[in-house]
Amino acid sequence: MKKLCQLLNKTDDELFEEITSSFKHKITQWDYFVNWKKVLQNIEPIEKELNLLNYLIGKQDLYNETVDLLLKYPETIKAIPLLLAIREKSLEVLIDTRKFIYRNFDFSKKNYNEDEIKTFADFILKSGLGELMQDKKIKNLVDYATGVEVGLDSNGRKNRGGTLMESIVEEFVSDASLDLNIEYMPQATAIKIKEEWNVDVKVDKSSRIIDFAINKSGKLYFIECNFYGGGGSKLKSTATEYIRMNEYWNKQGIEFIWITDGAGWKSTLKPLRKYYDKADYLLNLEMLRKGILKKILIYCN
């Protein structure tokens, strides 16, 4: 970490201690909990169909009522998977465990014959939806489906953690670039860099995407950022990968800056120190707050 230590006039051990003692515990923001825009976008295309299915709530002769409804409005079939928290448009269900006989249910067709309609009515009853509707345990399928979507969206919180980190880092990257009158590019690729800045960059794989690229009069700075609230093998593999990436970019005259944070590092300092000893730049959010990124862009070439 020679360049950063020289810039900040600190020893290797002093700077590493400063970095690792100031990790943030959380970066939870308001949009972390539920992606409401996505939830509502997923409900909108089937809202009409869900309201049609509401007719079945409380019906005692549910099978025949369902057959009649689906025959008249077969488009309602496409709404069934979401009611069971399923994204797939077709399913194979094992209906005979002795002979291993499966029945396929395709929810994406536009037209169904009467026999197919009857299998979907049977599906609703046997999947448990029928009991919920018959006993009025569900009051409104639009509200129910919205709740299901919220539950499915919770699986995306892990990915949103990474997105939140990128969003926070971009604020500092944008501010520094604006103050210094230089350009930056989020989600940069070799093709985009060539098109926008006419600079050739060799990449190790065609799908390589850099979180942020900064162009200071033709001098490139690549930034990768992540946040780890918990430990695990991922931290070690990331540190190992970035050691290689630092060397790979440096050979092309590109400065590599890794911005990472999170309490997960507290129990995994060894791989982080290994990266720290072999690379020039390791920052955390507290260092961004102190304006270190801007100092790097001003003084380091």
C-alpha cells in the first residue's frame, strides 16, 4: 500500500489499522426493505385476472365454479403461479408416486380445451388454494398476491446490499469527478470505454464489468466496491481475485481502487491484509467521507 501510505503519510500498519477499525456495521437505506416498484410492476399485468379469480372466494361448489370461470376467462390461468409464489410458467407435478406419473401444467397458453381447464381447476383445489378461497381465508387475491410478491422480493435483499454500496460510492465518485472536472462511467466495459473515451482496454473476459471507471486526462482509474455484513468464503475469494485484478490493470497503466466495507471483514482480516500488502489502494466508506478518493485523483498518477 505504498502509494496511499505516502499520500496520507502513514505506515502500512497504521493505515491498515485505521481502515479495519472504521468499518460500518450496516448501510441499510429506505429502499433496502422492499423494491415496491418491482412488486407493483409484477402485479399490474395480472391485476385484472386476479380480480376475476376473486369471484371464486367463498364458493362452496368450488370445482365447478372454477371450471366455469376458467372456460369463460382462460386468461386468468396465467395468474395462478404467483398465488403459490412460483415464477415458472409451466410445472410438472408428480401425481402418482408408485408409477412416477407426472402431469404438466402450462400457464402461458392463450387457449385451453375443456379437459385442460378441468386439470387447472383440479390444480387449484389440490394445491391448497381452493381451501383458502372456499373458507374465505383469503379476502382479496390482489392484496394476497401483493403480499406474495413482497415475500419473493425479500430474496433480493442480498443483491440490494451490493447495489446500495454502489449507490453510496457513486455519490462520492460523482462529487470528486465534478469537482475535478473529469469524467466517470458506472458499469464500465471495454467497449463503452472505447466508444466514450477512445481508450483501448484489454479485459480478461468479454463479460467484465467495472463498477466505476474514471478518466483523468486519459489516465484511467478502475473502482470495484462491495459491502459484507457477514463473513464467509466469499470475502477471501474476492480479495484473491482483486490481487490478480490489481496486477492485471496496473500492467496496462490503470490504477485499481478497491472500496470495501462491512462488519464481515472483522473475522476475515488475513486475506484483506494480503491484498493490502500487494496493492496500492484500499479504501472504506469512512475514508470516502474524509475525501481520500479526491486526494488520490489529484495527487496520484
